[in-house]
Amino acid sequence: MTCFTFPSKWEKVELSDIAIFQNGYAFKSSTYIDSGDFVIRIGNVHDTGINLNNPAYVNATELNAEKFRLSQGDILMSLTGNVGRTAFIKEEHLPAVLNQRVAKVAFSSLIEKKIQLLSIAFEYCSIRTVKMCKRCSSVKY
């Protein structure tokens, strides 16, 4: 079920058909340091973007975790908890690395990234709204 009607000219495809997902690395808390590469953990991915509270840092180079390094414009998606939360990596978040239970979603262009992020966020918000309505209303959805 979807709460959104796609315009007739849009092609509906599976996200996995147009994107590549990269899971994060399971950094051990014993490797955390006072400053370095910001570890983007599941608790940092919020509906409004990246939450900078309670930061954790590692040295990705020393841990051979360079392939988990993030870049400005990367899209992240939560994989557990509130599944489907999405956020853009901004310059202020860097240097940063991807932690487990968070995925980087890779698209072919920045414009496509923005369109897809909006689409994913809209679908996620629609599903959450319907679920909230189900709990608060006798109307069948």
C-alpha cells in the first residue's frame, strides 16, 4: 500500500534496481578516541538529518576502515530501529565513517540523490503517519 500516487510519467522501480547499498563497519567502542573520524551510528540518523549529539570518533586509517569513509552528499539510511530514516552527509559532519546498522545508498548523480531522498523520506513519513492514525483512530486504513 502506498499513500502517494505516482505521476503517470514516472517509472516505479525497486530501490535496489537504481542504488547500491553499503553497510557500515562494526567499530568497537574500545577503539573510540577523543577526536578523529566521526562515527555515524544509528542514533545519529534522525528524520531531520544527522544528530551531532553524543559523538564517537575513531582513526579509520589505523583501523583499515577507509572503505567506510563518507563524503559530502552521501545518503544514509537507518537499517534498524526506525528503519528508513534518511539523511545527507554535509561538510560539517566530515571526516566521518559509516557504522553498522546504517547504510550508505549510492546513486548515479546528485540530482537523482535529492529526488530519491525526498521520495524515500515521503514514503517513510506517509507510513509513519498511517501507523499513528491507526493507533489513534477507529477509522480503518
